[in-house]
Amino acid sequence: MKQFAFETMTLAEKEKRILMAEENVRQYDNKEALALFMLMKETGIRLSDLVDLKQENLQGTELHVIERKYSSTKLYQYTDGSFPCISNETLEMLVPDEDGKFFHHNKEYYLRVFKNAIPDKTFRCHCIRDYVLHKRRIIQ
């Protein structure tokens, strides 16, 4: 596969790369990392905000997560006012510990796991967010 800048790819090319990355993470056999990858792919929420996800942030399949990059109180919401939702498959992957946390490592740990699992060394996690938000703008 030729390596292009993610920003110049078509939506279909971006989706193909993300699906290939997902398959690599699935084969890596790290259930927490896979759940985190699926959350990013389905919602577009930043990795740094998802690693602190707790059971209290879930309302069924809807996520109520604070967008820390710009505010300490604003929740992630799409332009139509809806909250990000996840699939039932991803919901089933989330297993809380006694404190309600789903992820037990820091952001850097998961970035290393993704880097080791995904052979495409030009792939970056922020590409997932860009793809999800771009796709939502086209669909709306």
C-alpha cells in the first residue's frame, strides 16, 4: 500500500486504512487496547480523554465524556447536539474494575501498543478522530 498523507486521502481510503489498523489491533490480542481503539473509531473522542473512561460516563451506549483539550466542563457532543454512541459489541468489551475504570494504563502505553500492533508506521490515532468527524459532516 502506498503511503500518503492521511489528510489528502478520500474518505474511502481513510476508512480502509482504519479498518486495516483495527484488524491488526484485533490480532495483537490486547482486549483493553482493542476496546479503546473501537471507542475512538466509533466516537471520534480523543485517546487522552478515553483512557480515564469510567462506568459512570456511560448512559447505555451513549458516552458522556469531558473534552479536556478545550474545557474542563464541556462534554463531547456532535454539531447536532447528540452525544457520541458506541455499538453493543464495543459496550460488551468494556469490563469495569472495582473503581469503575475500563482502562488501566496511561495514554503512552496504549500508543505503544498501537504502534507495535499496526505495521503502517505513518498511521496516527488522531487520524481516527479526523475520519469520524469528517464522515459525520458528510452524513448530516
